[in-house]
Amino acid sequence: MGLLRVKTTECRIGVVGLYNAGKTVFLTSLLNHLENHEADRFPLGKPGTAIRKFEVRPPDAGWSNFSYATFRDALVHGGKWPDKTTDRSMISCQFERSDWPFSDALVKLYDLPGERLADAAMANRNFAEWSDHLLEMIRNDTPYRTSCAGFLEALAAPTPTEKGICDAYKLALAKLILAFKPMISPSTFLLDTRGSAARPADAEALAASRCCGLGADSEFAPLTPEVRNAQPQLGALFAARYERYKAEVVLPFLDSLKSCHSLVVLVDVMMLLAGGVGMYDDNRQILRDLFHVLDPGETAMQKFGRNLAKVFLPHDLRPGWINRVAFVAPKLDLVHPSDRDRMLRLLKSMVGKLAENRDGLKYKFFNCAAVVSTKLLPSANGERKMVGVPYRGEGGLKIAPGGSQSFTVSELPDDWPIRWHPGDFAYPEVYPAMPARKDCPPEQINLEKVFDFVLD
């Protein structure tokens, strides 16, 4: 710390978003820009603000280190977006900002698995309440009801068994995954605590390879009131497993988020359009459950206490609660430049009420590309042509990185349609354009604006 820098300002930032929303790429690009900061490519604060003495610190106890170098290498040489490697990770870094003359910045960035968001409904519910909540959602939604038909039949059997119910529920979860439905709970069926993700397969093979709980001997599934009353021992067994799962998986995840000062919430607008209205509704419900549990915002007294703590308490003893949220629509480079304002409007329309209904919460909406991997192809006839290296060839097979190809992207609507179907909108995946030189951060759009906002 410099002689004039008499304190350290710690900011804990949680980065969340549903599966494949781009959290890891977001963090990898951000860290590359912070470590190799150039004021003209990544402008922060006042014009000309510089970052110096960037240093990576050890992660907090109980957290794995975010493997920034490994992820960047995968982007450069693997020709792919990074795979998830752990259940949860973080990176802690400290640096000086030229526009903060009296304080160092200690930034802790938490990469929390989006799969766990589906478990948020467990936080304030016991097993019976969670069961009723989940079964009501299944019965009231045709795609969920269709995928879970066999499970509902198993619950209605004269004498349902523990194995029969768990097997039927795992098959239902497998069908939901293959139908791209995000409400997979317990979420360890999709991503276990070791970071092992469910791999595409037929529903039966997928169900046989995964567990709905902490392990094969700790599985549980939602039960109807009729089954809970008729078989109280089974209900008690599942309830005990549920409470253990909540204590070991759900609450630590949510407590980590609650300890943050800021949240970055990634909402993949293109994925929601490509996936149909059902995917939109599912994602919106998951975010509603999450905000209900986290209850972000602060009272006037909390704000006074937070500012007082900055002056008198060491940074590791200062209280944390979420007082600002950046809602981010990522992958901006996949849409036509003329649609960028529409992308922001769609984001505001979907999640705006989540923020407006929270007292004392500072929030802002952004569209962003952490790594720009496409270019606009001028078209004389008005076609929305982009150029990039396709991530998947025909039939869904990966192709080796090579020459760029042109592709057409759908026009973004002015507002979310009343009804749309999977495939009505198309935004092809592309290989990441990450520079091979390690000290050369990638081209990005609005990433610095997101970081500046959450770095309170």
C-alpha cells in the first residue's frame, strides 16, 4: 500500500446467471483487462484513470481459486468456451486506482454456479412446502407436466416406494434437461458438488448416471400431501435428506451471495428468445425466487452503518449486504448492431420490476460483450449478416477453428412477444476471439461500465 493510501476498500461481487449465460467468460475477460489495464481500452471512472500494482490474492477459506489462466488458455488454444471445473470458485485481487488517492481496492469476485439458482425456492421452505410449491409448478405448466408424467403417475400409485419415486423423478429431471428446462431441483442432478455436470444422453442413461440429492444414499423427491400422510416414514426420510441438502448446498450458496456488496446478474436474452416462451417464464421465475430470498437493498440506517464501517473497521470485519445490482444482457456481439438498444429494452422489461420493488437498491441495466467474436458483414439487401467462426457445424458436431463464415441472425423484437416457440429466433454460437498474447485483453463492449458500477 502506498504511503498516502490509508485504507483498503473491499468490494465483494457475486456473478450469477443461469447455465451457459457466460459467467466464466465474463470473469476471464474482466481479469485480463484489470491485470493488463489500458485506460483507452478499458476506461474507468474519470478520464485517464489507471490501474497499477495489480496482484492476485489467495481465495477465502473454503473456496477454490478461479482458474483464470486455465480458462484463458482454453479460449485461445482450445477454441471453445471454458468448461465448468468446480462447484464454486472465486478470485481475490488487489490494486491501486489513480482516481482513488487514499485507498487500495480489494475486489473479491465470486463465480457461483447458475444451476444452484433453481434451488433458491428451498431457502425459506420446509420439505412439505417445497414439495407443494414444485408440484404446483409442474401441474400448471404443460411442458413440465409432460416431462414429469411418469413421476406424477408414480406418486399416484397405490403403494409408492422410495426407489420407485426417486427413479421416476430422476427420469423426469433427465427429460427436463433434454427439453432445455432450467428448473432442475435438487440441482446436484445437473451439477454435483464436485463440479461434474450432466452430459447429454438419452433420458434413461442420463437418469441412471445422476443422483437427486447429495449422493446415491441421500436421494429425495417432492411428495404429494397424500403420499406424505399415507407414508409418514417415507415423508420423514425425504424431509431429513432435504434438510441436510439445504444445509450443505443451498444455504452456503445463498449465504455467499448475501455477503456480497454487489451482484452481476447475467440474463442471456438470445437464449431466451431461441428457447421459446417457456424458457423465458422459467428463467423469470427462478430470478424472482432468488430475489425473494436475497432481499437486496438497504435501509437508511444500514447505509449509515456501511459508510461508518468503511472508516473505522478493517476491511475483513466490515458488514456485507447487497446494495447494488447490475443486470447484464451478455453476448452483445451475437446481435446485429442496430438491435443493441432493443436488447437493453428486453432486459429491462423482463427484470425491471425485480429491482423497482426493492427499497434502497441501486441498480442499472447493461448490454455487454465480454469477448467480441463477430463482425458485421455489410449487406446490400438488408440481410442481418454477421461474420465469425461457427462453434458447431451441421448436425451439431464441433468443427475445428478455421476461416470465418457468414451467418444470419434474427431481428430482436421491440418487446417480448406474447407467444413464441423454440427456433423462432436464431443466434448461432461462435468460437471466442481471444488474442493469443497473454498481455493483450480481448476486444469487449461495455464490460468496463459494468465493473465501474458494481465497484462501490
